[in-house]
Amino acid sequence: MRQNGNTCASRNVTSLWCFGASGDINLTTPIALFLVITAFLTALLSGIFGMAGGLVLMGALALVLPVSAAFVTHGLLQLVANGWRAVLHREHIAWPILWNYALASAVAAGAVLAIGFMPSKPVLFLLLGLVPMLVWLPKGWLQLDASKTQHALLSGFLVTALNLSAGVAGPLLDIFFVRTALNRHQIVATKAATQVFSHLAKIIVYGAPLLAAGSSGVPPWWVFALAIPASMLGTTAGGRVLDRLSDANFKRWTAWIVTAIGVFYLWKAWNLWF
């Protein structure tokens, strides 16, 4: 609810958030804790499976924040989580893939910024529900391999464009890695490094208009001060679990987890529309 001051009319658990006079969000304590705990758990998931955490985090943010603010907040938290994961596993990064991806990612960001696309909340949840289904595309349909220069460039453009439309693109990114000769550590490390560029693009594309309008709409700084260390802790813990997984179990569990998340988001989109 919007008020004419810096206080909310109600601070009970049923009030998710409200706006102060500056346009910044004043979160209730339960929702602030929800965001911090979610940051830890989703970083833990991503640290293990390389993508599921970002999918959960985007949906959680979209539940309690306006769409543009959810994109920026997701970008900031995932930038830290993926950046820290890339640092922890830096010796496993496939650098040629990363540089080609980064180049194409910048082009995609420029294109989306020029178009000015902004999904409504029902459309956002629809896209969040459809994206995970990409993991079930038959491997023979798309002969993609991120270790090939042309395919790395294509992945950078398509994954970043989808990330800027749906908030996440992990399953699409995964399609470019299933045929590589990389092991699970190289996959997680390289994907994390590529997503640093995609989330940076998200912050710029959605954050610039918010700043230009004079209202950030994102959670206050202290939420990030708590959530960022939580993300780093979750990423570190996830890396330890990753060491215990076999390559076969890693790929099988990833597919089923993101599918379950996708089904929930499709149900949410249906409820918002009807």
C-alpha cells in the first residue's frame, strides 16, 4: 500500500511491503527474513546444481516485489552468488567459452534495452514456468556445444535475452553444456562465470529506468547486507555437496528439480490470470 510518509499503515505479517515517501520499499521483518533465508537456500541449490537456485529466487522475489524491482534485486543477489561460485571454482572455468559468451551477452542487453520490454507479473510467472521445460528437449534435436565458438556466441545472446525477459535462463544455458566434454565442476564453474555477465545486464537494463524515475523500488541496503553473505555461505555449502555427487546423479536431479519448480510457476500464472 502507498502512504504519504515513511511509515506503513500496518506492520503485521499480512503486509508484505509498502513504499516510503522516496519510493523505496519498507519491508516488514518477516519478509526481510524471508528474502535473506531465500538468498541462502537458492545459492545452496545453485551451488549444487548450477541453476535451480536462480529460478526459485526469481519467483520468490516476484511474489513480494514489483516486477522491475524483482529483476534488479535478483540480478544483484545472483551476481554475487554466481561471482562467488566462479571465484571458488575458478580453476575449472573454460575461459574461451566465457569470453565469447560475454561478447554476445552485451549485444543482447543492448537489443533488449532498445526494445524496452517489461513483462507483467502473470507473464513473468508464465515464462518462469515454461523455461524449466527446456530441460526435456530431446538431445538429438539441438546439436549445441558451448565449447564451439559459434555456439558460445549464440548461447550468450539467447541466454541473456531470455534472462532479461523471464528473469532466469538456466535450462536454456544447460542445453549448450550437455554435449560438452566438461565435467560437473567445469560445468558449474563456467556457467556461474557466464551468468555474472547476464545478471550484470539485468541490473543495467532494469535498474537504469528505475534510477531515472527517481525511485529504486528495491529492498533497502541492510537487506542486501544480510542477503549477500548468506548467498556466499550457501554457495560455499553447495560446493561441498557437489563434491559428493556423481555426474549421472547431478544431471538427473537437476532436470527433475527445475521441472517441479516450473509446474508451480505455471500454476501461479494461471491463478494470477484467472
